[in-house]
Amino acid sequence: MGTILSAYNVAQNRPRAEMGVSKESLAVLTLYHAPGSSSMAAHIALHEVGVPFEARALSFARRETREPWFLAINPAGKVPVLVIDGRPLTEVAGILWYLAKRYPDRRLLEVDEAWAVSWMSFLASTVHAARVKGAEAAQAAWQLAEARLDGAHWALGRYSIVDIHLFRLFWRYCGAASPSATDLPALTAHYARMMERDAVRRTIAAEAAIGYQLPA
Amino acid sequence: MGTILSAYNVAQNRPRAEMGVSKESLAVLTLYHAPGSSSMAAHIALHEVGVPFEARALSFARRETREPWFLAINPAGKVPVLVIDGRPLTEVAGILWYLAKRYPDRRLLEVDEAWAVSWMSFLASTVHAARVKGAEAAQAAWQLAEARLDGAHWALGRYSIVDIHLFRLFWRYCGAASPSATDLPALTAHYARMMERDAVRRTIAAEAAIGYQLPA
């Protein structure tokens, strides 16, 4: 295995009994991520479900996602990857889906599934894809997301993995473009609501401690 | 409503009894699509489930997806949209998910769900997104898809909505770039396998009859 920026094991810090999950239902989970990148959504979801996992941070600056040992895990050379009992699962939406379904008592997917897939697909294909098309395209895409949120507290009526996905993209946009709260009131309120969540605070604290090395 | 290229109603052609679906379980389904575009995947899935639906074809050349009446249905101005009992559902993956879950006896999602979401997300974010980055990027993305398929007959062990999504993207790539079967043997075999399916043939026949007007 190549160098990794840092690894910590949540299992060491949180006794199983505290999490209310029986030993039998636990998978061995390893998250490969890069602080502040798309993988942050998977990281938040892991904190939401509260099961033990190991986080291994990779450095974009050192091109660690392109190293042979990592390409053997994910040939696309992208984070996040969640290795579940030795089997790598890629893509933010796939990992969020896995965690929500595997730990249903956390209630992260008690919404209409087809609409959840639709929202996450919209975020990936329209909102995330707009980033590389320039500031105007990004702004237009976020206006669509604002309209889609339609003033609601959560994307699909109640808190779900869709909100985690939405938040991580908007968090990054806020950091890069400082959008006006007047232009995007529902998204700004959604962001504030997410920042109050323990899982979000823990993720940001853990990733900030490692340090952000985001691609341009 | 604006002009539409053509509309046909499968319900008129196929008696309900033939399809083995009780009247009670039927939703009123309208597909807004553009022949040969991403919406083709949703069109194939509708033929796979075999329930009545109305197909309304829009013309990119006449910019019909940007007309106010259509933007009221999908503010993103994109096809496909499946209107289900009056409620619009957008995004290929969302529509495929809806149809597979709504008609489980068609067995279009008897695979690991998280891996299905992961595959479709990979197709949208890596493979589809590579198209605009030039021929070399597209080729590299299809090599990743080939590796991911790993010689299998179907993406996830048995036929599923993932195969429909994969096929539609590869169909388009074949039309645009004529890739070598030697370079992409598993995808080429997958393509041939898909072309044997009745739902695929019916979709291509219906869309070709309207005429392809694909964006550059």
C-alpha cells in the first residue's frame, strides 16, 4: 500500500454498545477519501450511521489516487471508495445507498426511492457537471437546484442521503464562489441546517484536521 | 402544449390482458423523449415492463426542450421526463428505478441495489461526462467500462436496468465513434445481446420512424 496522509479508526474511539449495533451486523468498512472532495458525502453518511469504519485519506497533490495500489482498488482512480468486507464500492450515490439500506434504523432513505435516485442523478449530471463549464453555468445549475428544493427543509420531505449529497456540493460551491444568500435562500437555509448536524461537524473536523488539498 | 414531433399510445396497440397487469396497478405514464438521446433508455425500460404509456417526442432542432410549456414540466429543459399520474420524474436513472420497482415481476432490479446505483452513477459521471472532453477521454472512459464489465454477460450478474443504461450510452458511442470490437470485446458482446431483446428492437424501430435529431 502507498503512503496515506492519515488513518484513524472510529472503532477505537466509540464502543459498540454506545452505537446500538450488534456485533453480527457489522461489516468491516474502509473509506478511501480526500478531505473536502466528493468523498466528504460518504464520510458524513458513515458518521450518520455511526458504525465503526477506518478512514484513509489520500492526497491529490501527491497524486495518490493515481498510484497503482489504489488503481487496483478503483481503476477509475477516484475517491470515494468504500471497501466493504474486502469488496470495493465506488461512487458517492452508491455508497450512500449502501449505508442507508444496510442500516435502515438510521432512517436515511425513508423517502420515495425513484425520486432519491433522480435527485442524486440531477446533482451529479447537472449541478456537479456544471462546475467545469464556468461560473455562469454553475450559477444556472444552482438556480435549478434552488427551484427543485422549492423552499423545503429537506430535498424529499424528510432528511435523507439526498440532503448529504446536496450539502457536500453546495458546501464546495460556497467555498469556491461565495454565492449570495438572497439568490439561493432555500439552499442557504439547507446548508445552515446541515451544519448543525453532529455527523457533519464531526466530518468537517476530521477532514480539516488532515487538511484540504482540493483540485483546482 | 407546444408542437410535438409525434405521439403514439402503446395502450391502443396492446390489450391489457396480454400484458398480465391488472387495471388497478396501472399508472398513467407519459414519456417526453427525443429519439436517440439519453431518453432512449427510459423508452426501452417502458417497453421492457410492457405497460401502456404515451410517448411524446420532442425536437432538439426546433429547441422544443427549451419551450416554456416543457420547462414547466422540467425546469432543466432535459429529456427524459416520465410523467406519472401527473407528477414529472426526471433523470434516466430515476425513471429506470421507478419502473423496475413499480413492476417488480419484470425482474429488472434483482441485483444488489447499491452496486446498481454505483454502476449508473459511474455511467453518468465518468462515461457520459467524458464525451464532451474529446475522443481520447471517451476512449479511456469506455476502457474503464469494459474493465468494469469484466467479461460478464450483464453488468450485475443478471439482466437489469443497469444494462439498459449501459447499452444506450454504448449505442450512441458506436454510432459516433465506431470503436473497435477488439478493444472493447465485452461491451461489443453486451451490445449484440441487447440488440436481440424485443424491447430494444421496438424502441429503435419507434424512434427511427420518428427520426434522430441528436445534438452535436
